[in-house]
Amino acid sequence: MTIDFENEYGEVPELEPEELAERVICGSLDYLECPYEARVGLLLTGDEEIRRLNLEHRGIDRATDVLSFPMTEYDRPGNFAMLENEDIGCFDPDSGELLLGDIVLSADHVLAQAKEYGHSVKREFAFLITHSVLHLVGYDHMSDEEAKEMERLQKEILDQLNITREESK
């Protein structure tokens, strides 16, 4: 597992972001039974930069908590078998790692949402990374059914990592 971690934000209270990000990304991929070593880019930034990126890539002129930029479109969420098709080109030719994509997190949103939802910064950060990893492997929440599936997976992954709302109060 390689995480290309970049912190433009600086220190985040109550958090070792690089270590936690690696734990959560690895735990999420293990839970989803990803059979490959993977590579993920993660940028920790503030509301100003994530707003710019949200406008540039989605046409939405406001800050958000997390953006996900998957490298591959999946025929079914979490269907890693389809990646064997050589035409997809989703593996790093040098390392052989699966190139999942990039995650951009707003630390401003992490801090505000942790306070708003009444749980720790650690839990909010982990939740948003888990949510984004699911997007990187093809999950979405456009329909009620998709949203319920993502919510179920997020809870199960975080429970397995012992990062729960209860432990973080």
C-alpha cells in the first residue's frame, strides 16, 4: 500500500492524519477484499482549496468535506475481478499497484463536523476517508438503495477498525 500524502493544512488538533489515513485506507480495502496492493493520493487541505477544486471539477461553488477522484470506472461497486482486463490500465507499470485515485479532505470541515455531530476529530476523519475509499472502488449514493449500502459498509468498516461514535465521545 502506498499513500501519497500531502498536508497543505498543517497541524490538525487531536489527529495524526497520515498514520490514521493509512490505517483506514488499508482497513477499508481489506474489508472489501481487495486482492491487490494499492496506491491512493490523499490531500489534506482547507475549505478555500476544496471549494476551488469542487468548482473546477464539479461546477459547484462551495466548500465540501471530501472529494473523491477514482481512476477507474467499475462495472459493479467493489468488483475487483474486472480489473484483470489489460485494456483498463489501472495498475502502476513500475510497482504493479492498483491505482485507486485521489482523495481531497477539508480539515476545516473535519473539525466543524466532528463538533457538530458530537464525536472526535479522529472519527470524522476516518469516516470521510472510508466514504471516499468506497467512491474510489465504484460505490455511490445517488439512490436510496445505494446510500443505504454505503452507510452499511461505512459502519461495518469503522466498527472493524474500532473507530465508533461511542468510543470517540
